[in-house]
Amino acid sequence: MRRKPIELAAIATAAVPGLTPTAVSSAPDDPADFDSALLLDSEGKRWRVRSPRHAEASARLETEFLVLRAFAPAVRAELPFLMPTVAGSVRLGTLTTFVYSHLSGTTRSVEELTSGPAGLAREIGSALAAVHDLPRSLVSNADLPSYTPNEFRQRRLNELDQAATTGKIPAALLRRWEHAMEDVSLWRFNPCVVHGDLHEDNLLVEAGRVTAVTGWTDLRIGDPADDFAWLVASNEQDFIDAVLKAYTSSRRDVPDQHLLRRSALSAEFALAQYLVKGLAAGDQDMVREAEDMLESLAGDIAEYGGRPISVEPLPATGSPDEAGTSVPASTTGSGAAPVSGGGSSAVTPAVTVVPVPAQPAAPAQPSASPVQAAVPVHPAVSIQPAVHVTPIPVEQTEPTADPAVPGNAETKGPDDTSTAAISIVNAKQG
């Protein structure tokens, strides 16, 4: 059930002894997971209350509590922003509500951030770089998840399979995402510490500066592109470029070249994750909202193309993948030279084989075969013909000096290098 701000204020008094709220208001948060409120106490201090709406959200808050404890004062001092501090907690049934000391600054919408001063983009880029440059030991010591690039890619593929079983994802999106997730070249990145739930509601801004970063429930070692997904979803390319420039100049490691491609994938795929989450919770409103957003995304991509994701272009629907085109066996088995040139999928065989018309009335004559003129025969090359060829039975006739007639090898000298034309008879007669 949802908790009203006044109820959260009452819970806060139990979590923090001596706290006396004098004013309360709702606070922006993820409404599917948390109820939140801002409090003002009798001493003029401000507090934030977060109450989970289900067991999974409660587990995330408890994880965040462990994460925040892992940030020693020395680590916090190196960051260009402030982090929350847990002032108290109270357990109600199976769910735990947390109270945090207030941090200066307010949340802004994506539109307000992207239309803000140029310095704000630099602030966001520097904040992202500071998170991604945190020591990896911070995550491993807290026993939090850690993924290699391939493990992370496989995790995404597993999630895609799960989403596909719902039968509610447009086929074009499934195909687009699967192609990107199977494009191994897209997933070459250096794993780093990732916030994991970064978006506009977890950034506090004041006077054009990022004063604090909140929402540390999904800290992990993984793909830095996930923390850019909310930016890419804004479709404000100038703002994205400015943030990325500041991020690149502030980071110790050079970002990989496909960072924004994977960010676009993460932003799109978040809709499928939202759908699965709604189905698991039995929330029909979430499911309908997710379905509407997925249909809208599929329509936009069909009409405008969408942001490129895969390094390799997505093959056109119904057309064979050029990378998988194979050379027919009839040409590869005939000693043909490799084909080179401008990438045409057409393969020109080294020889041309013309089937011999059936002539039941009379045997084929060697000099009259149309294959003889089309197939140059070299004594050093063993040719595997593409049609069924059988030798003409040797006739018991008198020897002749004609070298073109089989059976007269005794009339040739040791240096005779002439070649007899291939004779083909109807396969049915053979």
C-alpha cells in the first residue's frame, strides 16, 4: 500500500529519536518502488524519508545502506558531490524505511537540465567520471555484483529471452535488440564502478552545480554505458555531447568508442524491463503503460530509423545476411579462384558447364559436345564437373593414329602433351 507524507513523518519519528517534524511534503522518487517525503523539524533541519512498497525495493534500500557505509570519509572527500547519510531506520513487518539527512539542492526535470547553463553539462560529466573512477575494491569489499563485458552481455541476452516470452514486445524491437546484443564488437569495454540507477531524480542541483548524487541502490562493477542511458533518452544531442566531452576529459581511462551505442540500447531495453517488472508485480497499469511505450518506440524507429546501436548494420527484413552468403558447391569444388572486388554477392564460376541434351537416337560425338569449347582442360588440374560425367566405353576397333580417339595411347610418343576433349554422354544412358 502507498504511504502518505504524513504517515512517513510519523515513521521518521520512530526511526530518529528526538525528531519532531513541523512540515512535510512529498518528494520525487520511483513511485513503483518507493514512497518518499521531505521533512522539516523544529530546529529547521531537513530530512528525507524513503519507504519501500515491496520486498524487492526494501532489499535495495538495505543494500544502499551497506553501500553508503562502505564510502569512508576519505573516499567521500575525493568526490565532487555529496552523498546521503543514513540517520536511522525502522522495520515495519518485512519492509524497512530509512531516514536520511537532507542534502542541499533540488531535482530538475530532463528538460530543465538540458536547457540549463553550459556549465551544468560539464558538472554532470565530471560527476559521472568521478563515479566511474571509484576504486573497484569498494564494490568487491561490499560483496556487490561484478560483471565482465561478456558476462554482462549474456545477462542482457537472458533478460531479452525473458522479455520475449511475454509475447508483448514488438518483433522489430526484439530483432533490433538481439542483433545488438549478439554483436560482440559492441561489447568491448573496460568494466568500472557503475551507479546503476542514475537519472534526473538522483541528481541534486543548485546554482548550476551538481551538489549531490542519491539513489545508490544498484552499485556494481559493469558497463559505464548504463549511467548514460537517461541522457541518451533525452534526444538532446548537443547536451549529450557536452556531457561526454567533460566526462572524457575527467576520467582516468579513455571511454570506449561504442559507449553511446550501448547507452541507447540500455535506454530502449529499459522499457522491456519495465514491462517484465509490471507483469511480475501484477500491476496492469504498469503493463499497459509499458506496452504503449514499446509500441510508440517501435513506430518511431520504423518511421525515423532510431539511434544506431549495432556496429554491424541490421540486415533488411526478409533478405539474406551477406555475411552468411556461401559459395555454391559447384564452384568451390571446381578449382575456382577466390573472388575479389567490390563486395558483390554474385559469384562468377571459373568454368561454365552446359548440360548435354539427351540424344537417345545416337551417341554423342566428341567434337560436337558444347562443353568441349566451354571448358578449357589442363593436364595438371583435376576438374570435378558439376554434372554427372561417365566415360565412353572403349570400342573394340582397329587402332588409329588419331590422338583424339580413346584407346590409341600407344600411337603417342613420350613427349605428347595433347589433351583429349571431355566426352559426356547422357547420364540416363550411362
